[in-house]
Amino acid sequence: MAAADGDSIANLLRKNKRLSRELSRMETVFNAIRSAIVVCDCAGEIIFANSYAGDLLGIGAADVSIFKLLPGMDAAVSDAARGSYALREFEISYPERKMLSAQIIPFDFGDGGTFALILNDVTREKLSTEERIESEKLSSLLNLASGVAHEIGNPLNSINIHLQLAMRRLKKLAEKLPGDGFVEGVRESVEICSSEVSRLDSIIENFLKALRPMRPDMADCDPIKPLAETLKTLDAELENLGVSVAVNVDAPLPTVYADANLLKQLYFNILHNAMEAMDAGGDITVRALADDDFVKISFADTGCGIDEDGMSKLFQPYYTTKTDGHGLGMTIIQAIVRAHGGKIDVESGPDRGTTVTVSFPRAHRRIRTLRQNAP
Ligand code: ADP
Ligand code: MG
């Protein structure tokens, strides 16, 4: 009996060894494949990702949900669960802008079901030669600009430290020579330099933030709350300009799967452009409504409008018609919309005002619904 037990334990150990060998062989094969392979559970939690998936999607140790990495993936999975196999296309903006074709293979959608995802980079096939050149030109320009901005940051730090030092010495001098006009004058100049350095620092910080590839921190969110918050920060400026804002929301508006902070940045940029287009005052009408797939928010202004030439260059970085403009607002708007799997439409003409409409995928077809519907 003891000998038989010994045999079966030895057998099990042999089998175990063979299985681990096979597993490591499989992993080697998966890691050599130039397609991204990701296995997830039905809540989107990543169970396995081969190395190419790590590079393509920029998966880090803290990334657990495929739904956060691929906007619109949750809806694709629930479709796949109904019709078994599904082929979808996704556009990602992090770590690089890419078009991906995805094959979704559900294994079992009962409780604890999983699905495999095979992703291929189809950017080259999808973009026309012209678009590809444009996109490559844009990315090298952005790299150069962010490099320069970064380099400016270092001497700026050193200037800041020396200004603080000068200020400390001046304070000591002022104690020794109370009421001295000359010392007071120098102190004022140093203070102005310090505040200008902080301003420059925040310009560079924002600039780098705008240019860095963005990874949105997605969650179910009400798209109107960040709008209300943005309008509040613009309140005084709107009043000064004589611009009135009307907000019409089709209630109840469904939630979107989005990063609320990025939404605020998006609204701010759209509203600011509208305000700058109406230097003699005017109206901004915000409308929010939903269809089966998208929540659409439009911003209509009664400003100067955009001519044909402007429309064709609108999303080009550094395109601006303003003397103090930086021409990055529309680039940021487009990047935010893309990062959410959304769409942007602009309707305009000279003296006709401009309507910018952004659409975000609704959050209603989340995997939770699928679980509830599962038998
Ligand atoms: P900036 O605001 O710094 O010029 P943007 O990228 O935000 O850069 O906008 C680029 C250009 O697009 C603007 O200079 C302007 O000519 C045009 N534009 C954008 N939004 C509007 C608008 N609502 N009305 C009129 N022109 C606009
Ligand atoms: Mg702008």
C-alpha cells in the first residue's frame, strides 16, 4: 500500500514537472509572437499578457484592467459574449497613437468566465501615406518641443534657488539698514523676478503635461459635473467679457467611462476658444444629449467663426490666429477625445459662430450588465 502511494506521488511529481515545462515552453512561444495576447476575466482583470502586449499597450505592474487600457473594450466584450467571436478596431493614444485590430475570444461567460484578446498593430495599413507623414512629423515636433521645455526647466530651477538666496541676504541687509530706499527697490525687483520665474515654471509644466502621452484614469462619471466645475472657474472671466452661458441638459444623462480631470481640461479649452472668439461679448450654448452609444456635448458660440483655411489646420499643433495664442488647445482637445474612444466635430464658417461637439461612449454597456444577464 505504502509502495503504491509512493508510486502515485512520484507520478504526480513527474506530471507536475512536465506541466511546468510545457507552461514555460508556451510562455516562451507567446512572448516571441509579434501579436499582443491578453487573457482577462469578465471584469476586465488581466490574467496573462505576453511581452508584446506589454510594449504595445504600455502595461505596467499597476495595470490590472484591460477596460482602462482600451476605451470601448467593455462594450466589445459584451458584444462578443452574445455573438461568441468578435473583431473590433481600437485607437489608442498611449504609449503611442496606434490603430489596433482586436479579436476577442470568449471562453466561458458564466461566473468566472474569461476571454482572450489578440491585438495587432494596423496603424500603417489604416493611415494614408499623407496621414502617416503628418503623424510622424507631429510626433517628432512634439518630441523636440518637450525636450526643449524640459531643458529650460533646469536653469530655471537654478535661477529660482539663487533668487531665494538673494532674497534672504536682502532681508538681512534690510535689518541692518532699516528704511533704506535702495535695498527696498532691489527687494521689490527680486520679488517680481521670483513670481515671473514661478509663472514660467507653471507654463512649462502645463506645456509638458499637454504634450506627454496621456493615460486616462477612467471611471464611471457624470459628464456634466466637470462641466459645472469648469464653468465656475471661468465665472469672473465670462462676466468680464460679457459672455453668457446657457446649459441645456437632456435629463437624465447617462454616465460616461471617462477621466473627470481630463474632461475638465477639455471643456476648459473649448470654452476658452469660444470666449476668445467673442471679444465683444456673446452667447455660448452648451447642449448635452445621449443616443444609444454616445453622450454628445456641443458648445455653440456666436463668435467670429473659422474660415476654410482655418478649418483645414484646426488640429495642427501650433496653429493659431491669435497674437498671444500657443496653438495647442485643439491638439489637447483631440488627444483627450481620442484617449476616451470618442469623436469630435466642428461646424463653423466666417461670422457664423462655431459649434464644437464632443461625443463619448456611454458607460451603460459595462461588463456588470453582462454578469447580471448571465444565466
Ligand atoms: P489658440 O487658442 O492658442 O490659438 P487652439 O489650438 O486652441 O490655439 O486654437 C487654434 C485656432 O483655432 C485658434 O487660434 C482659432 O483661430 C481657431 N479656433 C478654435 N476654436 C475656435 C472658436 N470657437 N471660434 C473661432 N475660432 C476658433
Ligand atoms: Mg485655445
